[in-house]
Amino acid sequence: MKQSLRLWAILLGYVWGLGTPLFSQADTEFWFVAPEVAASHGDAPVLLGLSAGPQPTRVRLAFPADAAFAPLFFELAANELKIVDLSAHLNKLENKPANVLLDKGMLLTASSPINAYYHVNHRNNLDIFTLKGRQALGREFFIPSQNHFRNVHGEAAFDIVATEDNTTIEITPTAPIVGHAAGEPFTITLNRGQTFSCRATASNPASHLGGSRVRADKPIAITNSDDSIVNELGSGWDLVGDQLVPVKVLGTEYIAVRGLNASERIYITATADATEITLDGNAGQRVQLNMGENFYFPLRNATTHIVSSKPIYVWHLSGFSNENGAALLPPIGCTGLREANFIRPASENFSMILLTRRGNEDAFWLNGTTNIVPGYFSAVQGTNGEWVAARIDAPGTFTTTTNNMVNTKGLFHIGIIIHTGRGSAYGYFSNYTSLNLGEFRSFCEGDTLTLDGGFQNENFLWSTGSTSQQIGVTQSGTYWVHATFDGCELADTVEVDAIALEAELGPDTTICEYDSLSLSVAYPGAAYLWEDGSTQAARIIRQAGTYWVEVSKSGCRETDSLVVAQTILPPLDLGPDTLLCQGEQLLLNVAIPEGQYVWEDGFTQAERLIQQPGTYWLEREFRNCFQRDTLLVGRRLLNRSAGKDTLLCIGDTLLLNEAQNAASYLWEDGSRLPGRSITQRGIYQLEIANRCETFHKSWIVSFRDCGCELFVPNVFTPNGDGIHDRFRPQLSCTTPTYELQIYDRWGKLVFQSRSPADQWQGTYQGKPAPEGVYYWIIRYRSREGAADMQQFQKGYVTLMR
């Protein structure tokens, strides 16, 4: 396990030459998503390293998908290194949980080019992720990975961030990830700044994700991480990872220089079928891979030269002793630096890797002296003596302050290995391509987008005909540039989209009371924010007020506001619905100043005399607003039907409901409800009245004992069809004693029961009884008047099948 690196801040952070950015990872825009690191092993502090070039700069850190996060700002003087502790924002940074759309995408923008890196700096678990600016953005990636060592904490993962709205991404994992099976492509859609984590479901070596493929229709960035892996020595485990570059930026020639780890390994991932890979120029060390396939070899020699027929990823697992580190190696063709600045930690072991073409090894100047001597270098096998490499372990060579490395003859590549005793970190800080306009660039209409062919390049020719290093673009389109660099012919193409947002709510307006106003600012792929916090494209307004909307897309914003007034209408009320008695009249008067009136019959005066029943409505126009009220006038006579005398069985209930329109009710007992339940004998009287008349009605209600009635069916059919399958006599009362006996025609008793609920199923001694006539006898008690009497009845039933 690792100890703290004490904010060592590798400042291959700012690599500058001749007063101008030379390090192609220097940029003014960086997208990054931080991996989840196991808290059980150590995931904090987390640091952000920022380094300025020859000009002072202002840096803004934001999460574009999270409007609630207040951006952070940092001021850097010329050539200043600033280490920012982001531990307070760890929950915002780490991209968790897996298989969920999140808003964890970090965007760094600077007023002039900077270098940046993300550093997990816990004493037990640390590594550096170099942010690669525009070089990290692309539409197609494969995931490089080791597959020999297990994770003691956490799992392998790769994390994705979108840089444009409505980005469709297809992911094909080579091993199971949270929520998805191995080998089965799935698609997600992310907006600008949204993120997604693909995390292995197990920690064993076979569960790692090497060869997984990610494709998108707009540029994305990917962070690759492998948490707390342990090598075969088994005594130390470390986080390793890096920000990846897309397939477009990869090359076909690489040089790996052995570090200080006991398990040095190179992992190669092919991006196309029939990719031939040759090691050290030896035909006997040649292998062929198809797209997404992986190949590894132990790095035993001081250097290994790797050549492929098609672009490949080269992942170098290195470090110090049993402490691991990993870096994505840069291709050596048409890339390199002329000057680099870096800081060596105060007391840690420090090693530097240098690569350059033969003939340049005597032109290195370190801090103004030539103490990087040619004797440090040896030829890289397989390059026909064209390349030389050195790993410089001499601790006295480098100071513990800022170091400056220059080569006065040509280009070089540089990597750093640091060992703290129980911790290790490894990073490559060279550029990955010499010309990269990006695959897709957007800017706000009315602004100017600067396309830069690279100050280190020359002999420029743009699609516009310009021969300058930079051109200003003001329109959407496809732009290309040709250039040369260190004897290489370079070319690149970029799609440019000028985003023209519209947020037009229209002129200030007035709405009528009870009316509404529909507002809409729909724009494809945009996000919306209204003054009330709503985020839909459309809005319904029903009240006076000031309303505004912000339309945003890909960092562009447009706002508009609207003042809505409301006309409050004076009340229009014809009164409640009413009745006219015979000979009555009703005078309606709703005169209100400034109103114009129209009745249902075309009458236009505010005052009106009603003499007949009917439906009357009045519509009034007031300041271009309209309102209407309706009045129902009836002449409905009361229903004068007489009450009906009623005789009921004891225990029954008589329900009376005398409800009529616009009536009032008064019963003899004082009740004023229109309905009543009668359960006792008596004379019941009701007065029904409305405004025009009153009517009285009465009921005489009597009760009698209806006795107990017996019903016996005379036929049943026990054939299983669900119809009349059982013989059951039915009583209309509850009886304390009951007995049923059934005999066949020879007088044999075939069924007997003492419960009215029992039923004969047409069987005798468990077998179907034959068809025919059967005789029954029923004895039971019932009430007749005041007497409790024994009843006896008999009869016959026909059984048919």
C-alpha cells in the first residue's frame, strides 16, 4: 500500500517552448470524469493540478449538467503551478453509481492555454490522470487493460462524459458490467456534461474490460481506471489509470522503456481487423489481432519497439518494485516536445524516461547545463539505430525545485516514475498527436471559433485557402488543414456547428381574467430554464407577471422576457336559477359601465324583463375580454300524487323518496329531508312546498306476520352441467327444527337431513341414484300469528340425468 506523495505535483504540467505552448496537451478546454475509487482503501484527498504558460490565465471549473453547482474560478500568473484541493467536492466528482445517467462531467476552461491533471493522493491509493484537452475527445474508443492481476479493493471501470447534447453512445463490454452482459451492445443517450460508469461486476483478472468498444455520434471523453490491483508479489496494491485518447489520435509505432516494477508488462489492444504487430523488428515476434483483441508481453528488455499495421492502444503497466502504475503510451511518429518543465518531489526516488531520435542525445540541456549526457542513452532495438532511449535514475541529476529540460536539436518524449517507499506513480506527459482540430466543434452564432493548426507545424493550407497557422470560423461547415511537422505530412478535418439559439417569447401582452397564454421556445436539442425553475419547452401563463426563459445548448445561452398584464373583469351575475309563479315577472338588470351586451335572443340592453320559463344567457364584452352568465327560469309545478296506503310483512322496510326541484319538505315528526324509511305502522304526513304552492300528502302503513313459506322444486338434473344439479327445498324463514327425508318408489330411505342448508346430489350410498320419481317429507316449525306451530308437508320430485 502507498504513502502520500505530499502534493508532489508533477509539472510536466506545463510544457512550453519559445514562449509558446509546445506541449499539445496544453489547451483552453478540458473535459474529464473522475472514476470512483474505493473508500475502503483510500479515495481522498483529490487534487487538481493547473499550470499556466507564458501568459496569465483565468480558469473556470464547472459541471455543465448540474446547474446547481456554482462554478469555481482560479487565477494563475504566467508560468504558475496551482494545486487545488477538491476533496470537499468528492461526492460531486466521483462517477457513481454505475449504470446510471449522472451529472458528474467536469469542464475546465481557461482564457489562455494551460496543462491540467487529476490526482488521487491518498497515502494508500494514488495515481495521476493527465487531462489531454482536445486530444481526449473522439467518437470511437477501445479500452486497454491488464488481465493478470486482481483488484484487492474496487473493480476495473471506464467512465464516459458527453460534450454535446443528445449524444448517442453504443457500448459493447467484453466482460459483464453492472446492468449489462458481456458481448451485448447497448445504447445510452447523454446530454452535455452527463456521465455514465461502466464497472466490472467482479475483481478477478478475467473480469477486466480490455477490448471493450465505445462509439458515439458526437465527441466524448473516457477515463480508464483499475482500482487497487496487486501483482504476483502480493505485498502492495495500487490504483492505476489514465484519460484515454480516441482511435483517431492513435498511431502505429511505439517505444516502451522498462521502468522499475517487478511485473513490467505491455498490453496492446487492436482497433481494426487483421492488425499485424511486430516487436523489435523481428519477424519471429509477430502477432495478428482482430478488432478489440488484446495481446500482452512481459517487458524484460530495457526497450521494446512496437510497430503495427493499423492504429493500436499501448498500455504500459510499470511502477517501482511491487508498487504499480500505468500509462497510455504516446505514438512516436510525428509527435514530441522541444522543451519541458517539471517538479521533482523533495525526497522520493525519481526516474525519468527519455526518447529521441539518434543524433539528438547530445543536445539535452537540464537547467541550463549539459548534465544529461549521451552515455545515458542506448539504441532502441528494432529501429535500425534511428531511436535512442534512456531511463535516468540518478537522484542527484534533478533538483527538488522546478526543472527545465530542452533539446536544441530535435524532439523528445518524456515519462516520469516516482517512488515514495511504499507508493508509486507513473505518467507519460508527451503529446499524442501533432495535429488535432477535433472531430466536432461548436460555438455560439455571432462569435468566432479559432481553428489552430499547431504552432509547431508549418506550411499550412486550409480549406478556406488560408496559409496561416490559425483561421477564424463564423459559419457551420466542414474545415480541413494540411501542414508539415518534423518532416511529416499532416492533415485533419473538423465539423463545425454554429449554434443559433432562439428564445423569442413575443411582445408584452395582456390577457383576460380566466384566460391563459401559451408560451413555447422549442429548439432541437436545447435545455430550458424558466424563472420559476421549470425546464419544459412550453409554458401556460394564467396570471399577470414578468416571465423569462433561458435556452441553452452546448454552452450557448439565449434569454428573453415577457411582461404579462391581466384585465380583471367586473362580476357578471344574473343570479341563481329560479322559478316563476303563475302571473309573475322577473326583472334582470346587470348594467356595468363600459360594457357591451348581447342576450341569447340578440337583445342588447343591460335590463330585461322575463315573463316565461326558459334558459337565458348574457354575454358582455369589456376591454376586449368576454364573459357570460346563464340563468335557468322554471315554472315547474309540484307533483301532487297522493300517498299510497301500504301493507308490509313484519320486518320489511318502506322507503319513501319525495324529492322535487326547488321544494322544501316537512314531515309530521319535524324532519325536513325528502326521503324517509318506514319500519313501524302508523300514519305518515308530508308537506311539500316551493315558492309558488304547498301540497300535503299522507300514507297509512300497516304490517302483518307473513308466516314461513316453503318452496320445493319438482325436478332436478344431477348431470354436472351446473344447472339444477342439486335438490334443495327453501324456507322463507329461520326455523328452530327441520327434517327432510327422501324415499324411492319402493319406500327405501335414500337421503335424510336436519339442516335446511343440506342438498341432495342425487346419490345413494355414494353412487348415482337411478332416474325416476322420489318422495319427500319435510317437518319444520313456523310462526302463524302468535302461535309456534309444527308443520308437515310431503310431495315428490323427479330425478332426470
